[in-house]
Amino acid sequence: MEKLSSAQIEQFITCGYVKVENAFSRDIADSCRPILWNAIQLSPDEPETWTKPVIWIGELGFEPFQKAANTAILTNAYHQLAGDNWLPRKTLGSFPIRFPSTETANDTGWHVDASFPGDNPNNYLEWKININSKGRALLMLFLFSDVSEQDAPTRLKEGSHLDVARLLEPKGEEGLAFMQLAEKLEGIPKRKEVTATGNAGTVYLCHPFLVHAAQQHRGKAPKFMAQPPLLSKNDFNIFQPVEMGCPIEQAIIRGIRSSSC
């Protein structure tokens, strides 16, 4: 039975992410892309129609996406990282499909994904993140096409989840709104930047506090990716001995105690 190694789990705790190659098959990826092309009403054979730098698609529950999200290696990894505090995925999304374009994408700022609604649930910029990662166990990046350095790979700041834990701790259960936290990220320590490249079928499992950003597409073929959360059943417990926590909790506790990558 395929599982994450102890080294991969330690990388997740310390650096905030783990790359799982062949998390789902290339055949599954190949069966998903035509569905996505159809959803955006564009053709892989008509690049002259790819005029926007990014097109977003919401949640999709077609069978190939369900298969991609629930392979043995991924469901084992969910359990290894979150314990039993996660909910099975029956859909995947959202999908930022990125194209080579002379137009600049407007969604490339550094941020942490919010996980629960604020006062205005309809405004995502007012959604929140708190120290217990209410509502979210993981940020996940599912690659449905081969992604090189030229193909707008997501940028990740190694170890930044530890900095974010320290920013969130004083705010307790109330947390910070998406934009409030984004504005504070300019003050965190300089971190090594890595990119989420890989072949179709690769999945990056990221700590929910990991700072990340999109970037401009400089390649030739569109990038197909889903970036769903792994939802949690309950808030994570940071008020316990570090060795008792799951890796998600261990990372938050380490961050509060000023560990670094």
C-alpha cells in the first residue's frame, strides 16, 4: 500500500508541502482535459481563440475527477497528514486554466487561501483563516497537464506556513480576513521560492497556511490544474503536546514556537 515516507511527512511539517508524483494516472488526466475544454467552450486546436490569460471553472463531479481525488496513495496521504480530520472529496475544483497571453493576469499576488466565511459570505475577500485552520485541512494542487517552469507553475514560499501561524495566533478563533492576512505577508521573513512543476498526475499537498501565488504563462500549451481544499471535520487542536498532533497540527505548533524551514 503506497504511503508517504517519513521524510516526506517531515518535509510537509517543515517546508509546508509535499510533491506526490503519479498520484493519479496520466490516463485519468487525459480523460479530464476534454471535459475542461468543453466547459470553457474552447478548442486545443484553435490557439488563436485563447485570448484570456486565465479562465476559472468551479467544482466538477464527473467520474474522472472523482477518481483523481481518491486514489489509494492520496487517501492514505490525507490520513497521514490530517489523521481522521478530513472529509472525502466527491468533486474537484476550482480550476484556474492558464493560457499563453499578452494580457496580464490579475490574480498573481501572494496569499493564503481563506477557509470559512466572514460577515459577508458572498465576498471571498472577507472570508477568513484562523490559527485552528477552521474548515480546511490542506491546499491541494492537481496537475492535469504537464507543467514546466514556462507553464505558469504555482509559486510556493517554503516554510511560510510557520510565519503565517505566528501571524494568526494572536487573533485566535476570530482569525484574519483574506485581505487582512495578505497585507501582512509583506512583513514575513524572506523565504526560498519553489514552483509546483510536474507531469500530469502530480499532486502537491500543501499546509493550509502555505503562502503561494500564481504567475504569468510563458509557455505554449495551456496549463490545466485544480486547486481544491481538503475539507476538515473539526478545527485542528494546537493546545496539545506537539508529538500528539497530526502533521498539520505539528506544523502550526512548530510555527508558534518559531521553528523555520
